[in-house]
Amino acid sequence: MVLNSLVVGPLQVNCFVLSCEETHEGVIIDPGENPEEILQIVDQQEVNVVEIVATHGHFDHIARAGSVALATGAPFTVHPDDQEMVEHLQEIANLLGMEADPPPQISRFLTEGGTIEFGNQTLDVLHTP
């Protein structure tokens, strides 16, 4: 597995681009800000993004998920407990003096015991509220 990490946004969120070394399929985790930097890694490493994952629905972890989803065509996933935060992403960000993309459509929900698969790699989902 290839792991790229970058710190994004004023709240210093860790964002990850993980990819399978053999197939170049990958996932983006927590695209809170700096979509240009995230997409630059994707382009440089020729990653075929198959999923965008939110560890949780706080605006600083998903503020740019919409633009990253549009750029990659990848589906967006999050835990069902965070659906309301995703749906009200822009309102929440605005209350805090921040901006956010229109929220991406949730393609599937991540729950305890589920998996995230890309190429020959599998991540196990652990719910840690």
C-alpha cells in the first residue's frame, strides 16, 4: 500500500491518499481543505480514486469532499450518524466563519465491521464514537 498524508486547512486535519501499488486504485480520506494539493498527489501517482471516505462528518474533515468527488468521479462514504452534518455542511461551516463546498451525495454508509476496498487492499471499518 502507498500512503500519502498531508495536513489540510486552518484546523490542521490529516488527509490521506491511500493506493494499491499494483493496481493504482485508491481512496482519499478526509479531504477537508486544499483540494488542489490532494488532486496533485492523485495525478502525480496516477491514482484511480474509487472512494472518498470521511472518518466523521465535521466540516473540517469534509469541506472539500464535494469538489474532490466532482474532480475524481468517486463516491463519498461516511457513517450514518454523520448524515445530518454532511447535509448541513455549508450552514455549519458558515456559522464558524468558514466556507465549504456543496455537500457530496452519500453513496454508502460505513458501519462497524464493514470494509473499504481498493485494488488488492482492504481496510476494516471500526466505529469509534
